[in-house]
Amino acid sequence: MESLESELARARELDVAVIADAIESIGFECTRCGACCKAETCGEDTAQTDDAAGGDTEPHTATVFPDEIRRLQATDDYDFRDVARPMPYGLTDGSDGPEGETFEWALQTDDCGDCTFYDEADDGTGACTVHGDRPLICRTYPFSVALGGTSQPMGEAVDSAGPTVSGTDGTPAGESADGERLVRAHECEGLGRDISRADAEALAAALKTRAVRELEEAIAVRDNYEAVDPGPGGVVVHDSEGAKRPDGSPVE
């Protein structure tokens, strides 16, 4: 397995034109369905309530970086907790709620589990109330790049394109017949639709930026990590700036 530093070097050398070619070959146009902003309901009939469907609702989880949280706070003088919450992965259910340590922040959700910044019109089309300041994970959905240390939002990929980036046969990236393709596409009804070259290049540039940022964040989290005892019912989030409490304040 390559080191995070090696993956970061590869991310910084990504060719935006190559990423754009892959995005064009897959195709994408946002239909404003809102699926990527809303809670995911697992069951036989996701149009019904959880009890009727016999399924569970998973709150929307979208990774947000510390500086992105501050930028969103500034859009309307939001409190830290209005914008972000500890990523639930890694936390356990205690008697008074989640407890433990986690290593990312997620966008805050409303009582329904949808992104707190999501708004839906009467005709069912979705809108982001902070669209101009939305995090990189939102700007680049439904795509991700296949580099170690980067994330796959909303589950496994349903399509991929571009050169191979690794090979189980030991051949160099780009030369393997069984390696993973550079650009991954995740579940979205907008996939397969025509996209202009200009839009593909803008999306590709944001995707490269996100890949670099994810790896920089992962390295900083690793380097700054110091074990902290959250205590009974406590939660600690380790991000690139150190250990923090759920309200964003540093752990002394």
C-alpha cells in the first residue's frame, strides 16, 4: 500500500483534462432531485415511512473540512453546531447518545436526517441554500477519484472511466488491465446525460482539488493525532487542526 504522501503527490499531478475526458465519457447533468442531500431510507419502499417500509433511515453524511465549516458559518452568522456535527462513523451508542472518537466532520442534518442546507420547492426540485459556498464533496458529487486516502461518497461506484491507476498484477498505473479506473461515478439519476466540455473541466478541476484536500487532511489528522479520553458520554473529533469537541472548540 502506498503512503499517503505518495498518493498526495499523485493527486497533485492529476491532469484535469484527463479527468474531464472521463467525466464526459460517463456523462452527467444535475436533475435537482435532491437525493444526494437527503437521508437515505433502506427498505422495500423508500417512498413510505420507515415503519411502513420496515427499513431504517440513515442521516445524510457529507464530509466537510474545518475551513469549509468556517466559510459556511460566515454565510449567515451560523453557530458551529448549525453547520457541522461529528461524523458518526467510529462512534458508539452510549446511554446518553453517541460517544467516542471520530476523525471527520459531517454537514449538520435536520430532524428528518436531510442536510440542514437543503430546501425543496413545491414541485419537488431541490436547492442548496448555500450553493455558492457548498463544500467540495457537494461540488463534485457524484464523482470521486480512485486514489488511496480519498473517499467514496454514497457507497460503491456504479461506473468508472479514464486510465487505470493501480494494478493487482504489479504493473504501473495506466498500464494494467485489471486496475481501477481513475474516475468513479456513484449512484445518481443524472449520470449518463450530456455534459458540456466547459462544465466537465470545471467539475474535473474541483475533483482534483478535493482529492488533494482529502489527502492533505488525512496526513494532518495522522500527524496531529493525540489520544484523548472522551469520558463517559463524550465525543472527540480529530481533524487537521487537532482534537475538538462537538461544538468545534479545541480539547485542552
